[in-house]
Amino acid sequence: MNHITVYDIAKEANVSVSTVSRVLNDTAPVKKSTKDKIMQIIDKYQFQPNALARSLLKKETGTIGMIMPDITNPFFPEVFLGAESEARIKGYTFFLCNTSGDSARESEYLSILSEKRVDGIIFMGGRINLARCKPELVKEVTDISSRIPVVLVNGQLPNSNIVRVSTDEAKGARLVTQHLIDLGHKDIGFIGGVDHMSTTIQKVKAFKSQLEDSGLVYQPDWVLHGSFSVRSGEELMKKMIEMKKRPTAIFCVNDFTAVGAIKAVSEHGMKIPDDFSIVGFDDTPLATSIIPEMTTVSQKSHELGKTAVQILTKLLNKEKVKRLTLLEPELMIRKSTGRLKN
Amino acid sequence: MNHITVYDIAKEANVSVSTVSRVLNDTAPVKKSTKDKIMQIIDKYQFQPNALARSLLKKETGTIGMIMPDITNPFFPEVFLGAESEARIKGYTFFLCNTSGDSARESEYLSILSEKRVDGIIFMGGRINLARCKPELVKEVTDISSRIPVVLVNGQLPNSNIVRVSTDEAKGARLVTQHLIDLGHKDIGFIGGVDHMSTTIQKVKAFKSQLEDSGLVYQPDWVLHGSFSVRSGEELMKKMIEMKKRPTAIFCVNDFTAVGAIKAVSEHGMKIPDDFSIVGFDDTPLATSIIPEMTTVSQKSHELGKTAVQILTKLLNKEKVKRLTLLEPELMIRKSTGRLKN
């Protein structure tokens, strides 16, 4: 008998599973003769109670579900690493659910994670980044969060009390804008992202307000949306280059689009930062893999993941936590930005 | 009562858990009066049997453990995506275990996965890529594989029958070498990797034999090992550039080291492919994100993951599978390689 279970033992001892459980976990007294009989069977099969059985008895599985929109965007694996570094110490293992940011996929995984009785859920991407999230999608998460602690990373859900941890993206966007202004740029554009997603909206809003605070003009024509991919950055940058009057510096929604922008500039035979200053966002490993190394904003991805797990374990221990934990972003100045040439 | 379980129902109905299970799963007849009582309680609490309880009864968890060495190396997220695309259809969810290729971490996760009674394990990196894997590390995996189906991806364990799926890395290395020879290169070097890891050894061996088959000289001085990182590629390429007599083309162990090599060439004010032809391996998204776009070898990462899950499910269904499934690598010719200049 390879996979012997508490059920097999209960059957052979002719007792209920709860009785076996009481003996194994020493949670309540069991008649000595019954206990002896059960212990004999346990010895006979060298039974070791498995994690599943134990967790059913303790209502705890030692697992965390992590929902992420895109495992191939290096930002998310970095968050995973941070989360894992903390979770390992605390004895948790991850279910990883990759959703492509698709709400139907998220719903499917939320239901699976709930079924699998994970101890907590870390939610990234998709619906928590929508400017307007449909009430039924919000409800799905709030319903689950009434049973299972949920932490939202870099996102939020309207009219919900779900705990959040975020990098201050607006502050990051202001740092980028001010850096470009400090280098003498007055004509600054923004590319990438999707205009109904909060991560894009927040950045553009902060970008605009920082420009205006410095007495510069925000040019809506120089704000081009598309998606978050390298290809989108490349296409949008081409459009920007072909404009009659064009900016001298470009703030990109993330590192992927910035890489695309850098490619487009190079393909047009122009130089960075001489002809264009380009800034990314996220400080993924990509930023230092390319030439020139990219100025970008660190979202503290590792710390985000770590903090999310710390908050989750506090929630599990019924400790008080802040509704929103904000991490400070950091501007990483490298070689894709330079002083405006006259 | 939020998390009502089969235990709670059994208790309230004053029957054993197995009886509740028999009613829920309709696996054996139960006295009508008992069944009615149980159904009433189920209705009262609107009880839905959870996945954990069902899996305990069916001895099946619907989960696959995936062990990977480095989630931040884009190759592995691509394998994950492929595996997930297949697993979702079949109703499996993944435990993701990131090991940094460290055997102690692998052992820890193997034991956790075994405890969590995953239905199968996909193993990548670490010990399965060592040229000489210690017998006790092999035994750990073979022991588990006698209870839980295990599939090794791009690796192997000596003296074991564990099922494997691999891209033919040696063939990939021959494709690279021949491509450079076809471009007129006679002086070809190899950089990156670790000399006790099979993925490095296989590539160098095939590289050497392909050179010799073409009547070219294999120069051991032009084979520089380090690690698999961008930084390592950069450092090794610097050494190569500083050599008195140096090669004109470089085969890099993976895309990361190739990116590093391209950076080093550019930092020395030289051009690719005019001064050096550079080839990577893996065809990660990185390869098309940089300038010039990189010639590399596709390991069919998506297909590797998908195939691993297909094999795993066959093993679970007790179907016959081949001991080794080899996928054909594909040379992706882009702009980092060019004809030898005279």
C-alpha cells in the first residue's frame, strides 16, 4: 500500500476518520484500547500523515495563490522572487496563476484557489488595474476576501476594503518628469500603456501635473497609447519620430515599451541620448541588458512581493494591518537620458 | 459557519466521514434515512465539497509541481506558459518552486511537493544538469518518482529511468557552428556557462565536433566559461576582445551571455556583426528586444512545457510513454551574425 491515508487507517481500525485525527493530532482524548489499535496500524504501514490530511484537520494548507497577468514580463517574476523569499521562511508554497490580464481567466483561477483552500491570495494585474472595474468583478474578489485574506499589489478595487501594497507610481512618474526637466527638456512626450488602465492613467496624470507645476505645456498630441509590449513601444515611437514637431524626451509606460522606443530611434539612425532621451519604468533586468543602459524607475519589485507576504501572514494571524502600504519608488539614472542639446 | 467541511457534516449527522464521502461521491450505497439526513445538512449549509476533501477521497489533487532554477531567466517563464496552456485544459494548477539551481532548495521543495501530494512533478535545472550528480541526489528523485510521476525537462539523472523531454541541444549547437562556418568564419570562440553542467558540456562538445568535421581548428583558448548571466557574458567577451589573436565569431551559451557579449563589443566601440558575429541560445524575448536583433536557437520553450504536461498526464493515466522525447531546435537567423569581412 503506497499512498496510505487516514481513511485507510480508519477503515482498518473500524473507527471514524475523526478518531484517527484525534489520535494523530492529540486534540481530544481517545479510549486507550482504540488509540492502541490505531497506533498499531500506523506503525504497521509506517504511516506519515500527509500535508493534505493535516491541513484538512487544521483548515490550513500552507499555500498562497499568486495571480499575475504576465509571467514573461520580467517585473512579475521579480515580485514572485521577493514573495517567495519571505514565504519560504514561513513555510508557504505558491500556486502560480498566469492570467494574461483576462478577467475570465482570473475568475477561473479565483474559483480554483478558493476550492483549493489556499491560505491567502496575492492579486496582481487585470481587473485591479482597470479604471472602471465592473461591480460583478469586484464582488467576486470581495466575496473571496471575506473567507480568504487577499492582498492587492499595485492596484485597487473600487468600494472595497481589500488590503493593498503599492509602489507610489504617481510619485515615480513625477520623478521621471522632473529628471527630464532638470536636463533642460521642455518638449516631453509619453508613450505606451492602455488608456483605461490605472497604471497608465496615474502616470499620465502625474506627468501632466509635474509639467504644469514647472510652467511647461502638456501636449496631448504627444501622449500615445497602445499596449505594454516592446512592439507597441517601437510602433508608437516611430509615430513620434515622424511628427513634424516632436518632443526631445520620451517617458515610456514601462521598460518593455522603452526598449521598443530605443529600437525605433536606432532604426531611424538616430542616437540616444543625443537625439532623444528615453526613460522606462519598472527597472527590470532588461534595463541594464541593453545599450545604452536605461534610465528607469525601480518599483522595488522584490520588496513588493516580500511585503505582500508579510501583510498576508499578519492577516492570517488576525493582526492589524494598514489598508494601504506605499513603497517609495526610486529613479535609476543611467545612460538613456542626457542634457538637451542646443 | 464559513468553512464547513465534510468533518462538520459527519459530526452533525453523527456518521463517519466515509459515509458522507459515499453520499457525496455516490461511490457506494448508503441507507436512505442516513443519506436523507446528510443531504438535509448539506442543503442547510449550502455545502460545496471542496477540492481538498475531494482530492483526499480520490487521491488526486489536480496539482502539478514545477521546479525551475531561475524564474527571472525568460526561458523558464516561457516553458511555464506552455505547460500552463496544456494544464489548464486538463484542470491542473501549478505549484511553482524556484530553486536558484541549489540542490538543498530542490530537496526542500521535493519534500514539500511530495507532502502536498501533487499529481506530478516537472523538474528543470539544478541537479539534472550536472555532469556528475551525486547518487543521493539522484536517489531522492527516483524515490519520489516511484510514487509520483516525474518528467525531467532538458536534463537527466544517471542510472535512472525517469522520463525526459529535451530539446536536442547538441543539434542546436551544430546548427550555430555551421551557420558561422557558412558565413566564412574560421576563428570561432565559445563563451559562458559552467564547465560541470551538461548544458555547457553538450554544446561545447557539439561545437568542437562540428568545427573538426569542417576541417577547422578547435581552439581551447577560445572557450571561456563563467556563468549564465549578462554580466558573465560581458566579462568573458572583454577577455576575448583583449586577446592578441582573437576569434571573429562567438557562440554564447545562452541569450543572457550573448546580450552581455554584445554590450562588451559596443562598449569597445566595435560593431556587430562587422567586427564580431555573436550568436545566443534559447530565443528568449530578449533576443528581439535588443539591437541588433540576435541570431539564436529556439529551444521551443513553449512546446517543451506543453509536451512535459502531456507526458505527465499520460503517465497518470498509466499510458505508455517514450523514455526520451526530443524536440527539434531551430536556428533563428537575425542581425547579430554576418559574413566574415576580409
